[in-house]
Amino acid sequence: MSETSYHHGDLRNALLAAAEQILRQQGPEALTLRACARLAGVSHAAPAHHFGNIAGLLTALACIGFQRMCQVQQQQLQAAPADLVARAKVAGIGYIQFALDNPALFDLMFRDPRIDWQDAALVEAFKAARRPVFDAIKAQDNDSSTGGGNIGWIKAWSLVHGFATLATSGLLKGADSGQPQPDLQQLLRQLFD
């Protein structure tokens, strides 16, 4: 491999950064291998060497998104008190905050049909991203009558994921009122009070 053929030094990450920029600025429909190559300043064939096709690129980008989501939650938990209820709230807030800060990436991670959910790295990153909320709920759930503790996790995930999805979609304003989007940070605080 010559130095001139991969002048970025890390072509894979340059292509992923280009894909994320396109996603944020133009939306998922603009994400193509050619568009990413053009933005990264490499040949149109270069992305195929690293990702195979657009599904491979988007799957790798979703994997990065789940890793970042996990990091946000872990950072929140490091400053959290030892109280189990408080830790569950903090983990949930971290999940939602990631979505609010990265709405296009969050949507891609959970809704893009081109994502390859058979990819082992993606599945592992997904499991890690939901683990902080799961672990916090599991620690609280001392009632074995809930069917193995899964119902507490499902309730918590439904709450945080549902709020995140509604917020990033702009659907939290009054449906019939035509009011502007409310202050999401204030709503988020109220949700966990």
C-alpha cells in the first residue's frame, strides 16, 4: 500500500467521520459510499475496501453510536450517588441526553433498515449501551415474581427510549395546540423527579 493511496492515515475513521457529517447535515437518504468518499477526499472505490457496501458503513457508524451512548451513561454514573434509584435515573438521563445531542445518529442506530443486526460488533455495542440502565434496574429489582426481572428493565427502557424518540422526532409539542417544542431539558428533569 503506498502512502499516497491512503493519505488520511486512517481511512476507515475518515470515512466514518464523513458519513456522520453527511448524516447530521443532509440526513440518512444522502448517505452513500460515493458521497462519503467524496467528502473524505478519496476515490469512490475506497469505502468498499473497508465496509463492502453501504450497509457495512452504516452498521459501523451505528456501532460507534452505541459505544458513545454507553460512554455518556458511564460518565453520568461516575458522578452519581450510590443510591440505586438515583443511579437508575442518571443512567436513563444519560441515554436520553445522548439522543438529544445526536438525533440523526440516534435515529440511524435504531431505525435505519440498512443496519446489519447480524454483525457481532454491533450486537455487542448495543448490549453495552443498554447495560447501564439494565444494571441499575436489576439492582433495584428484588422481586422475583416479575418473571426474571425483565419487566423492570422493559419499563425503564420503554420510558427512556420512548422519551428520546419523541424528543428527537419533535413530537413532544402539543399535538393539537400547534405550540413550539417545549424545553426538553426541563421536561427531562421533570420526567425523573
